[in-house]
Amino acid sequence: MEKLQLWDRYKERLYVSRKMALSLDTSRIDFPGGFFTEMEPRLQKAYEAMALLEGGAIANPEEQRMVGHYWLRAPGLAPQRALTEEIEETVNRVKIFATSVHDGAIAAPGGKPFRNLLVVGIGGSALGPQFVADSLGTPSDPMRPYFFDNTDPDGMDKVLAEIGAGLDETLVVVISKSGGTKETRNGMLEAKAAFTARGLDFTKYAVAVTGLDSELDQTAVREGWIERFPMWDWVGGRTSVTSAVGLLPAALQGIDIGALLEGARICDEATRSTATRQNPAALLALSWYHATGGTGAKDMVILPYKDRLILFSRYLQQLIMESLGKELDLSGKTVHQGIAVYGNKGSTDQHAYVQQLREGVHNFFVTFIEVLKDRQGASPEMEPGATSGDYLSGFYQGTRAALYEKGRESLTITVDEVSAATVGSLIALYERAVGFYATLVNINAYHQPGVEAGKKAAGSVLKLQGEILALLGRRKGEDFTAEGCAAALGKPEEAETIFIILRHLAANPDHGVGVAYGDQLWDSRFRAK
């Protein structure tokens, strides 16, 4: 009887878009009676706020900026003709540039074709491009993508080792809006050092995606890089994947960016509907609000049953957590909003954390992502009447049922296949859902003051490191404990930070700092070698 009731609820709740080849099932979300009626006035305000945003209103009040990532898929919606023309021109330039690289018209010195692509960026300048590259890449792509997405030297060495002898056929795309993001700046300099060590002129391999007249833009102009593409202050990093940030790497890899943009555009059209039950982004936002109590009380677990979508949860971590994780609401009230996001992939989850999801602490809700098409072509039978893809579908259905039996709620998004169009639709769907949810809980989804605070703190640490090195250099022959160093600098309150800095300096040969370990680690003594 319960299964029949769930079937009836499934038919009542299922959202289907044939244009997007996507459906959304909220039947395993236990909305209380009257919930939709109660939330409808607030959703109508969210639709109004979104319409104003798309019309060019200052939707990011703290930074006094428009928020225009939806225009990237429909340039005619931009509030100024000049913006429309800029967007259209950039997409055309991306396509022309990628074709020229693939045809060999733009090549490495000596006419050697570019076969590899090294993308240097961080956050939104890496996560979106990485997700698109991993979900849509094939062995026949004209260029193979690699990423510097951190300032970890060993990580960059690993990538360079994978590129190996192919460095002289590697195009480098450096992505930074301000050009001052330290992780990206460091990645660029590390790449430049690697090219120089091979006797290669880095400027003949480099392309910039950045803001007009930024530090990076000025460097690219001064050094004569191959090309420059724009980033705009009205597109945030986490919503930039359908700008040159994501489109240029995708086009160079050989992905159909026209289909990606069209999928996003079609989803944008669907999610402009003010009829809530016909708006999949509104249904997602309502599900999040119900599942978390509108306070982030539960985590969002993303479980794609497709290997190609394993990076989707990492992409959504930034989109959702950076957008919704805010201390203050728009009225200045302390709210500590946010939804934590994590995920793996099915059916790997069956052998990992599904045990806790089913029987452990109940602090989450699940979004399953089902892909109907198993592979290109037919599949062999694993046993009579069952392929490996049939097993994957069975495991998804079994996990969904097992969780619901224990009162654990879930959503399911189903797409026909993983294609450029469906990836575009998924990106646009979650961008809109984040915007709606932010209005429901009255926060600014389009700034990130916590990220900026972290950058400032890192700058203070590096400044202190400079002072430590200057002290050790002036007083060669002396050794210092962390506390002694702090006292000598007149900063006794910084002893812990100084100790951490000294340990790192002593572990690496770059700065010439030695250590003599004490009986207690914090009593170790450091000196200039």
C-alpha cells in the first residue's frame, strides 16, 4: 500500500522538461500539508527579485554591482546594448580562437601544434572548467586539459610531470579577474619557471582571461601574450563557467560550447516561470528550505550515479556554500546561514558512507542524479538480462528506497545523458535555485566577505614571515625559539604563528633556515644557516 501511495505522489510531484531532457522528483521530500501555500508569497517575492536582477538592478548591494551571469546565455537580456555586444563578441572570439588553435593557425613557436592545455586558476576560475572538462572530455579531444588550481608546489610538480616532454606543445590559460589572486599569480610564475627551464619563451604559450586593465591584463599586454579575453565585475567567479572563464578552456578542449550555452539558456527560460510547480529551480529551493528548516540545519549530499559527474559536488560546494554561507542577512541581522555540501558517486557510495546515511546521524538530505543512457553503443551482459548499467540503476533505486525506509529524504534529478546541453542545464538550474533560496532566507548570495578575510589573514602571515627572515638574517649565528623570536620582534602574542612559520621554513631549503629540535617541539631552536 505504501508503494502505491508513493507512486501516486511520484506522479503528482514529478517535474518534466522534454526540452531539457531533465526531470525532477520531489516525491521523497515530506513537505507538510499547506507548505506550498504558506511559501508561495515568499516565492513570488523571489521571482520579483530575480526579474529585477536580470533587468540590471544592483543585486549585490555590498559591492554595488549588477549580477549578470544569466545574460551570458541570453545576451539580448543585458540592460545595455554595449554589454550585449561584448558578450556576443567574446563568445565569437572564443570560438574563432579555439578553431585557430585546432587548425594550427595559432601554434607554438616553430609551428608546433598545441596538444595540451594548462589552465591556471582557483575557485570559480578552476572548479567550473574542471567540472566541464571531466564530465564532457573524450580521448579524441584535440587538446588534453591540465590544471594548476592551488599554490601547492608538489601538486604543480605532479601536473608538470604528467605533461612531461609535451610542455613545448602546451597552451597556458591564466584566469584571474583582478590578476592579484596570489594562488593564480603563483601558478603563473611556476608555469613560467617551468617553461624557462626548458628554454621556452612563456609569453609565446600564454593566454589571459582577466578584467580590463587588471595586473594580469597589464602583464599580458606588456609581455605580448598570445591573446586576452575579458572577465566582467558583474559576473562572480562561482557563476562564471558560461563566460570566457569556462567557455575558452572548454572550446579548446573540443567541447561544443554552443550546446552548453543553449542548455543553460533553455533552463533559464524554464526557471523564469512564476508557476512554482512548473519551475524546477523553485522546487529545488523549496526542498532545501524544508529539509534544512531554512537555517542550514542539514547537509546537502550530492550522489550522481555517473562517473562523469563526480566533480559536480565539488563545483556545487563553491556555488552553494560561498553563496549561502553568510553571517548577516540583508537587514544586518546575524543569521549564520548556509548549507554544507558534500558528495561522492554511485555506486561507490554503497561501499563508503551510505551506511552512515542510512543508520547514522540524521543531519542531511540527498540529491540523487540519475543518467538514463549508460554508454555509447550496446553493453555486454554481466548475467542473463542484466548489464553493468542495469546494476548501476538498481543500486541507485535500492539506495533511494533504503534511505527513505529510514525517514531520510531525497530528491532525484534525472537526465537522458551527460552532454554539453545537459551539463549547461544543470549549471543553470543550480545557479537559479541558489538565487531563489537566498531570497527566501534574505541574504546576499553574490558576495563573499569571508573569503576576503582569509586572504587578508594570509597576507599578514607572509608579512610576518618576512620580518622573521630579516631578523634571522641580521642576527646570524644566533638561534631562537619561537617565543624568543616573537620577543625579539616585539610581538609576543604572535608566538604560535611564528612557530608554525619557522617549522615550515626549516622543512624547506628555500630560505636557509635550520632547526635543532628541543625535548618539547615548541622549544626547538631556529637560525639562519
